[in-house]
Amino acid sequence: MSGIGKVSRPADTARALLAAGYERLGWPLYRGVPACACTSRPRNCANPGGRLVGGRQQPVPARALGDHLSRHPDDALLTVCGGRFDTVTLPRDVGSALLVQLDRQGDAFPALWSGDRELTLLVRAGSTVALGELLSERARAVLRLSSTRTTLPLPPTHGMAWDTPPWDPATGTPRPLPSAGALLLPLRSTVRLYARG
Ligand SMILES: [Zn+2]
């Protein structure tokens, strides 16, 4: 190769590394468009995330996605729930309180902030069905459980940030996904305290 190739910038490298990391976890990856065009700091974004372009898509290899995102840094990167994991999504206050409680218990669920509005916890695929049946109506009104069709925008998508990434940042080793059932008791007490209706 001669020296005329584009020199990749650190931001490009970070995008490519994230996409490669998701691919190593076996997550299907898709290209999307951003949900907003704001220039505010992502944590303040009123409409973080993104959506798939068009209808059904074939998953895109990580390398192609990394290339695409370096040319179109505002585009979104998404995956689909159900195959590799389910999700539990909570409003900010309940999510923050739950993280504190899980931390005290020594549990580390992969967790993703959507702006500063919502927190999404990743749990073992298929495990939210039983959780949904065990939670009170009030708790179910506060949270959102993924279905197999739920698309999830991932960092580096605008406004999306890992609180706890799905791998160990030091070694890159995938974090085991706990069952959603492990959230039952902490969710019950957190919802009781923070989601007064
Ligand atoms: Zn925005």
C-alpha cells in the first residue's frame, strides 16, 4: 500500500473497534439513520438513538460498518433483541437507583444509556418472559421489556453510551449475561422507592 490511503482518525478507530466487539459477541449488526440532528451534547439529546433504514435488512459485517461510519459518522448502528439477549428498559431515575442497588449486590449487568432519559439492561435471551409474569402491574407500567423485534441502537450511535459495556474493558472478555430473574427483587424495591405514582 502506498501512503495515499486515508489516515484513520481516533474516532474512526473507536467506531470500528465497537463494531468489531459487537460482532465478536455474535450480535447481528445493521446500519441505521440517526433519530435526530441536534448538535447538543449526546447526554442532553431529546431524541437519542436511531432507526433502521428501509424495511428488512441483511446484517452488515463489522468491517463494512466501521468503514461506513467513518464516512457517515452521524449514522446509527443497531442490533435486534431476542437472539443474543433480551432487554429491560427503565426511566433514568429508576435506572440509576437500580444500578446502585445492583452494584451493592456485586452484580454487573451490561447497561446502556439512551441520552439521559432511559437505561437499558441486557439480560439472557428469553429470560424477560418469566420476569414480566412475576412483576406487579405498577412495575410493568414503569419498564419496557424487549420483544424479538425490538431494535436497539448501540454506541457509537448519537446519544447512546455504555454504562457497563458487554465486555470487560481491560481484557475484552464478554461479560456473562445474567438472567432477568436476578432483577426481580432489586426491581421491586427500586420501583417502590423511585416510581411513586
Ligand atoms: Zn440529538
